[in-house]
Amino acid sequence: MYASAVHVFQSSPLFGVGIGQIMLAPQQLYPEHRQFFTLDNLHSDWANFTAMAGSMGLLAWLLLLVAPLLQFLDPVARADRPIVLGVVLLTTGQAVLGVSNAMFGILPQTTLYAVATGYFLLRSLRLAATLEPHCS
């Protein structure tokens, strides 16, 4: 699966081949592995994003992965232990599953990650809003 993503990236490095065509590469490169014919994604976020959208997809995956860590720029968020723990676990889990995710596909896993990232962002914004009047 990884070799297929690298092959697609080499053939279309800037924009990839789109979501509907990502499984053509493993099917063509490894016709003896018939199990590839039933899969709908490459079972790796970096591979899926790279094959779908090339360099732009890989950049999008990296930005998505780093997005929750930006909350650590806010000292209020850094002081809140649930935010720190949640962001660290979320980012670490997404990185590990994004390298090789055998349990989820690209859409459910990435959607859950984005929703959880939004939750921690809202928590840090609400925390900052409640502390703001006391700081003035």
C-alpha cells in the first residue's frame, strides 16, 4: 500500500490522482494481491492524502496533524491539564494511526480527529473568555 502511494506521488507529485483513483495503483502494481481489489483506500492517512492530492495532500495532512498543537501557543490553554492531555493524546494517536491505520478509513478517522480538535479549541476559547474579565 505504501509503495502504491509512493508510485502515485512519483507519477503525479503536485496534485495526485483524486479519491476515486487511489486504488488503481495497488491493483495495477500488484495484480497478484486480489485483496487490494476490495479495499477503498490505502489504509494510511499520509498515503491516502498523498495519493489523492500529491504534495498539496501531504501538506494538508501535516497541517491537520499539527493543528491542535497550536493551542499550546496560548498560555491559558497550556495551563489547563485536560487541554494539554487531550491535545497530546489526540495528536499522538492521529500520527500513529495516520502512519498505519488498520482500524479506520480516511473519512471516519479524520472526521473524529477534526471534531475532537474543534472540541479542545472551543474549550480553550471558553476558558480564555472566562478568565479574561479577571485578568483586566
